[in-house]
Amino acid sequence: MTTSRRDFLKVSTIGGVAASILGFDLTPAYAEVREMKIARTTETRSTCPYCAVGCGVIIHTLGDRSGNVKPAVVHIEGDADHPTNRGALCSKGITLKQDVINDRRVTTVKYRAPGSDKWEEKSWDFAIDRIAHLLKQTRDEKLITTDAQGHTVNGLTAVGVIGGCTDTNEINYLLVKAFRAGLGIIPMEQQARI
């Protein structure tokens, strides 16, 4: 016997109506289907790192936050409560999980010494100390204290600072205060819109 699509839909509709008339409660079945996707996960709200729009995302992780359990990202979706995107994500934002779970993702500090052709793995302390040393050295060598008319400017144009798209305007305000007032760095840019 060959069943057409129309026959299948008729039978399933009649079956659903008969189930509700006979007193079968289908609510637990519907709830079970919805729960399976992200059951037992922890929701963490975050911001998409791709552009300056600042779309909200929800990251679902498995793991009970114990010291000996590393949480695993199982799903990332748009945040329906976020005022910017209201749950929608662009083609790059929807692939965010593939960036988080990627065996080629660099998670350690890589350093290539001047003149070397090999990358070495270094610690985060090494990277922070190296950046601080080079920033201090550049400021000592390149700081412009006065302009051509003799006015005090104390400007450093040999270093630039870029704020990220997931930084709030408040964080970028502090970046400006720290780098412009503290070090005299003039070239600064940020793309935060959140």
C-alpha cells in the first residue's frame, strides 16, 4: 500500500485530535522535545566578537563548574533579550561555535625572536613583560615633548591603541584615560557601539 503525503497528514491530524479527545496530555511530550537541545547546560551571556554591532549571544556549556571539570561549549545562539540583535545573528556570528571549538585555534603565546625562523611557545608572563618593556623603550625614545613653536605636547605617535568591539564605551573611556593621559599615546581607535 502506497501512502501519499496528503494521507499521512490526514491520519496524523485525526490521530492528534483523537488523542486530545480521549484525554491524552501531549504537553510533556512537547516539553521533552524542547528540553533535549540544551538540557543540563549552563547559560552564559556574552557579546559576539566579530564587528562593532555588539550582538548578544548565549553560550551553552556542559559542566558543573567544579575545579576538576573543564566546561565544554555545546551550543551558541543569539540572545533574544538583547536589544541590539533580539536573537538574530549574521552569517559570521552564527558560526561562532566553530571558532570556539577548533583544534587549530591558538591558545598559547607564540613568540618568534628577531632573526629567527621558528616560533617558540612562551608564558603569558613573558608576553606581558615583553610588551611593557617595548612600550617603555618606545616611549623613552620617541616621545615628542614640544612642538616646533616650543609648546609642550608630550605626545607619542609611534604607538597606537585599538579597543575591541566587545569593549563597552566605559572600558574604552578608561583606555583613553590610561594610554593618552598616562603615556601620551595619540593614535587611538575603538569600535565599541554597546
